[in-house]
Amino acid sequence: MNDQDPPLPRLSRAQAALTRSVDVLDEHGQRETIQIPAERPLTVFVDKRELVTLMTLGAEPELLVLGYLRNQRLVDSMHDIDSVTVDWDVGAAAVKTRAGIEDFDRKTARRVVTTGCGQGTVFGSLMDELDTLVLPDPQAARISQRALVALLDAVRRQESTYKSAGSVHGCALFTLAGDDARLELFVEDVGRHNAIDTLAGWMWLRGLGGADKAFYTTGRLTSEMVIKSAQMGVPIIVSRSGITQMGHELATRLGLALFGRATNRHFLCYSGFERFDGDPSLARPPSVPPAGEGGSRAA
């Protein structure tokens, strides 16, 4: 930021409990108390105009709102935003811009309900902008198998709401450097689209590019996740889950490397082979089925 730029947005630091206790009855007739993830609506107002209601865990609501505005292309610059104020007493986020949003009605007129859990939404005009997205060259933005294994190990060791309560999605942002994968930020939410928007807000606030970054998500690789990653310039996505047809088609079209079914040292690379430096010596020996048994594996 140079001396002529307006200051960065003022952000509230709203806090909310991430889990709550409930009594359950198991299959043995035993009663116990467990933790479940909280879920709460956050209605976003831009210059006092209602925009959208997001169902969220509420871990980093201000970053979620910033990332949502960025990924929906409703604002062009971080400096267009004066403040983001979240009030959990009323379940609202008030966004104040410095000069309003040009063509607000046109930009928000078309919405597409996506396959993101919790029914994430994108505005229809985003689909028209896909061909304008340019990702870093594969020779400059890639991942080695050793870095991928390190990434998965870091996620495995991460303390999380999922481990204590389940029922949430997690996303993580990593910086790649040779065979190293450094965890920058780990975010959980009831919807993976919320979690990746929060990471996007974090990157945007710091002016970070995506050429040396990789996203990790526990959720499946849908078109929404591919688009959001491409918008932030991150060409590598890793998922514990699988992939959808449109997610695969868009990743191939945009040149992203997608890794799914990724746990421990196992993974499937679905696209972007040119961004991957494989080293099969790091893989565990394949299991051999008993004689006479076959089988297939679903991706």
C-alpha cells in the first residue's frame, strides 16, 4: 500500500461460541453429552441494503464477508470498503463502502444455486468471466509429491472443531516452497464455500497472490470450489473427498491441479498433471487382494 491509498477497512472482532453441548442416546441405550458445531445465519448488508444471508459457524465472520464480496466481484479494491461490522446479537454484518457499489442491482440480479453444502450462491455473471481468469504458468506454480505429503501431514495434525464435534468443513491455505508446504491459515465452517471465502478474504487483506499457494478442503471438489480458487490465482487444490463432473471440466479448462481422496500418502490427481512432480518412492506399497478377488475403486 502506498501513501496515497485509503486505509484498510476497519473490522470488528465479533466472537461466538463454535460448539454447543447436547445430550444424545447411542445404539446401546447409553446417554452422553457431546459437542456439535454451532450454525447461525449472518445477513450481510452493504450500505444498508440487504445482500445475502450466509449460514456460518462464525469463526471469522469479517474475513468471510470480505472474501464473499471479493469472490462475487462486487467490489474492485479492498480500499473501496470503509468498514465491516458484525453484530451477533442481531445476526448481521454491516458493510460500509467509501463510494457505494456501481451497478449494484445489475451485479446481484442473477444468482445460481451451487452444489456447495448450505447452498452457496454465486452471481451468474461470474460464469461469463471464466475465460478472463489467468493462472500462473505450470512451470512456475507446481507441487511436488513430497510437499503434498507434508501438506496432508500438517492437516492431519491440526486441532479442529471437526475432531471434537464433527459436521463442519475445513479449508487450509499453504505456501509451497520446493518440497515444503507451510500452513498459513486453517478455517472451519458449516459450508466449505464459507471456509474458502474466509481464506480468500485473508489473502486479499494482505495483498497476497496465489502462485506459490495451495488450497486444502475437506469437501468435494465442485465447480464452486474450482472457480473460487481460480479467482484468487491459486492453481492447486487438494481435497479429502472426491470431485464432480463440472469441477473436473472447469479445472481442466482453467489449468488447475486437483488432488482428491487425499489422506496420509494416498491421493488421486484428477487434472493438472503438468503441475505435479511425482515421486512414487514416497507411496506406500499397494495392498494385494487375495487370489481370485478383484474389484474397482470409485473416484
